[in-house]
Amino acid sequence: MSDNILKYESKIWNTADLLRSSGFKEGDFPKFMMPFFALAMVESRFIRMGEELRAEVGEELPIEDFIELIKDSDQGYNTYLFEHNKTLKDICKNDKSFEIDFDAYMGGFDSETKDLLGVDRAEGDKFLDIYSVTRQLKAKKIFFAYVKEWSEIDLRPFDNSEITTLEEHIKRKWADISAETAGEQYTPSDVISLISEIVASKVDDSEAFLKIYDPTCGGGNMLYGVEDRINKKLSRPTATYGQDWNDALFALARIESRFRQDSHIEYGNTLTDDKYPFEEFDVVVANPPYGVDWKGYKSDIENDKTGRFHDTPSVSDGQLLFMQHLISKMNLDGMGVVVHNGSSLFSGDAGSGESNIRKWMFDQDIVEAIIQLPTNEFFNTPIFTYLWVLNKKKKHSNKVMLINASEKFSPMRKSKGDKRKEIDGLNSQEIVKTLIEYQDNDYAKVFDKEFFYFNKQAIQLTNLDIDGKSIEEFLPVKTDKKTGESIRAKSLKLLNLERVEQGELTADDKEAFTSISLFNLIQEELDDKYTLEEWFLGLKDFIKRYDYKAPDFKVITDEATFYYDIEKESIIKKSGDTVEALGNGKIVVKASYKKATKTKEASISVSVELTPDYEKDYEIVPYAKDEVKNRENIEAFMKKYVTKPFIYLENVIGVGINFNKVFYKPEKLRELETIVGELKDIDKQLKFLEGELKI
């Protein structure tokens, strides 16, 4: 950014002093600054457009014809500027007529500019809403002083990249005080330069238009920053397409688009209202918001008919929704670079929406590389960020490169918020060179894409007692009449029940259950204040709360008593003096209520079953792309690590990327002799100090 424009950063921020002294909240500063930033930008663009056009057609062209040329350019118009040669600075020279002149100046804009600036009172989209802002400034009696400060800012010499970078500095300060910027990570110019270098290395130079798209374009700094840098490297003509849902940022990008050839900016939520439904692009770039939920339009996403979304991530973070949308907008030869935080790499277990989306991307062989950027690269977050390089025309099929560029930076002389590092030109070139060469080095590795896949094999374990037995052994076996296969029953029902005893009843239980015997219940045994149905509801609640492992819990039949021995982890069957450990399992009590009929009274029936104690678990097993080999890997893993009896349940294949695991470098331990030597030196120093104290 030019040194000349840096002076305006502090000047613009100084206008905050006027707002602060007038009682405006700091969190509201952006809504006062943004409209006038846009106004200064519009005026500078109009003046420069007029100067360039006059230089092209010559001074001799009559003013009437010159005005028509300006209007025909369809880049916007202002009566005060072009017909009266009066700028905002000129209007501020006379404080007596200022408000009248200002209203006339604002009214002199063309209708689209007036809509974007929000000049007129309106019920619909207000975008920059300068109408409301000026009313509040007038009420505080600082209107003239505030506008005069802005009128001193001349943006004519600067291009969009410099202007949006100036905006970046201002917005970075806003981010420190405004909660409204949560999730928005303004892309710094050094990251945009790296993205542009990557794009330039992947696209061919030709006469065909290079269509560039950003679905979360904000004020246009990334979209136009990439375009400007591409234009310096390639002779290929470019066309830009952007969309954003933030009123003020959309207005800034739309204003800038009018002064560029083949630039299109639309307003709206990209995820629910794609303004380019039939367009596909050569290049897609984006820095979508991080950790921002999409529950407000969850129904729209789930009912989307475009086919963009192959799965949905957690409702708390919509990054991977934007990723899927971007891929859907790439043409057959398209490529893209998308900025994400770390959650897109590893959040969500196998079978989750996040993992399924990553797997779909890898299955489609769209991911060419993932680049880890340094921490403290962005203005309002110190976290690691990542560039996903997408490519539908990869040279290295079924491969994915990880580049650990976390150390590829230069420290900044002066930090800007959380931004303390920048990727300078040399480091940027080295990263791009590594991507082009696509070979392992000390900070980059190439993998088969399946390296990032893993099996999440679910199993059902059978818990055993200390003797390695399960009640499962006592379950009756039946023969399937159709298949002839032997099928073991799921439970063993205890017959001829007499009662269930639970020695430690709570006060509530004792009030509800006047008799511990639960099986020979008759209406006469109930307390008068309970009906049979009410008593049954209490019984159900009691059954839910009892612990079958409680040492004093017993089921008594006319044959034997059954209870659970915690030390042996086994169900015990006691018949007379004979005690038998049946194996690990559960004692399951069930109760049902039968309504009265014409022939029978209402009744409660209770049954008890012994069931095996099954437990669901899963194991994470490395993946092999050959199905047979993958199955063998799973079975070998289970044989080695699982000791209990089990059966296989569903196997789900997940995808996750772990940079720390891939690039982990263990700390080199010092030699023991060195440590012992240091301890001896310390001991000598301590003895010397002790000697001095005695003196």
C-alpha cells in the first residue's frame, strides 16, 4: 500500500473522536464511518472517470456532449460534480449554506448510487443508509464538523487494492470493538498475493475471459485483489462475479464494480439465493466466515434443490456449506483457493456431515493441496488458517499435498491487531514453487488421498464375569424353520415368579409400594389414595430407577433366587445350598398394565428376564483402498487389541486431516551427561552462596 494513503487511516479514525465526544457507542462507529468512506470513494472514482474521459476526448468537446458521454458510460453520475464542478470539499467551505448544498449534492447522484448510499428514506434495503446517519449527526450537532473531516480525504490517486486495504486497516480496528464482526476474517493483502500467485500458476494464458467468482466477496478486496494481480501476470482478459449479504460491504463492492469492465456484484445470501444459478467459473476464491451458525436458514439448506450440498455440517459452522457451493460453481477445468480455519480439516467424527463432505471432496479428487499459513496472519484472530487448493484438472490424480507454511513469514515491524506476521514475496514464491513441483521436502509432503481415510468399525462387545463367562451361554437355542440355522434367544425368561426384593427403598418408594412383593398385587392391598393405574405408573418409575447390580436386589422364583454379585461380575443362581455363577448379564424387570374388560378386572403383570450385558464400542482402524486388504486390516486389528467376544456392526469410513501428526517433530532430548554437568555446576554455586552467607 502506498505511503501516501496511510495518512488517511489515522485521519478516518480521528472522526471517531467526534462520535465518542457526542455519546455514540463505539460498537456503532462502523455504521457512521462506512457510508462516508463509500461517499469519498464514489466521489474520487467519479472525478477520476471524468478526468480520464476528458483527456481521451480533448478539451474542445462542448460540456453538453461531455456530460452525455459520462452518462452513457453507465458508471454513475452526480450533477454537482460534473455540471457545477463542486466537490464535497467545496461544499464544506461555507458552513452557512452547507446543509442545503449537501442535500443538493446527495440528490444529484444517479438512482443506483443513491440506492447504494441509502440517500433517500426507504422501507426496503438501505445498504449504507447515509440518510439515517446524517439525521443522527444533525441531532448531535456535529454534522458539519464530521463531513468536513471526510471531505479532506482524496482517494483519486489510489486503485481499488489500495483503497480496500485502507478499509482493511479501519475494519481491523472496528473488529476490536464491534461484536458485529464475529466470524468475519478480513483477508490481508499478503494472503491475497499468495492466492493470486497460486491461481496464476494454475491457469493458462489465452484470449478467453477468465471468470473469477467470490460468493462471500464483502467489499471486494479479495475478488478485485486477485483480479488486479492476475492482470499484471497474464494478458488474459478477466471478468469478476461476487455476492455478499452484508449491506455496507455489498454497496462498496457494487460501487467499485461500476468502474471495472465485466464486473458483476449481487446482493443476497449465497447459500439460499445464488444469484448466478447458471454460471460456472474458471477460478473461485473465498474467505467465508468462520464458526458462524446457519440455523436461521436451516430449512432452506435442507430443502435445497440445486444439488450443491452433498451433506450438511454442524449447524454451528457453515464453512463447509460454502466449500460445497464453490465446488458446484467450478467449470470442468476450474480451480479455486478457499481460506478456512482448522475446523474444516478435522471437525466431526466418521459419518458426520463434516467427515462425509471431506470424503466426497476426496472421492471426487478435487483437493490438490492444503496449505497451513502462519498464526497471527489475520487482523482479528491469532489462529492457524489454511488455504484449500481445489482443482478439477489435477496433474497428479488421487494425490493430496500438505504444505506446512507456518514458518514461511517475516515478522512485521508493527503489529496490526492480531496480525504480527506477513508472507513476504520470497516466501510466497517458495510456497508456489513447492506446489508446482509437487514433491516432498522438509515442509511439504505428498500423499495418496486414501492416507486421510480411516475406518470407524463399530462392534458389539459381550461383557464377561471374572471367569470369562456370559449369561449368553444359558440362552435357549432354536432352529429357524426357513433357513435351518440355529438362533440363540435374546433373553432367558424366569418362570413362576414369586417376588422381587429391593432391600433399600427410599421414603418415596415405601409410600408408593406398601408391599415389597410386586407380583401378587390385588386391589385390596393398595392404599385407598391410589388407583391401580396410578400405582402402575409409580411401579414403572421404580423399575426405571432400580440398579440390577445392587447387592440386595433379588428375584425369587419357586425354583431359585437370582441376584448380581458385584465382585464376581456375575448373575448368581441360588437354589437351596447350591450357588451357581451363570455369567455376566443383566436382570431385566418389565411391567405392563392391562385395562379392565367386560370379563376381567384391570391388572398389573410383571416379568423378569436374564439378558447378556452387551456394550457398543468402536475402533479407529487405518484404511486400505483395496476392499479385501481393508477387511483384513480390520480383522487383524481386532484380533490384536480386542479381548472380549464381539460381533461386527457397521463400518463407517471417515476423512480427516491432521497437520500436527504429519509434521510433528519431537523435541530433541539433551544428553544425560550434559544435564548432570549442569546440576553439578548449580550445586557448586549453591555451596559458594552458602559459604558467603556464613561469613
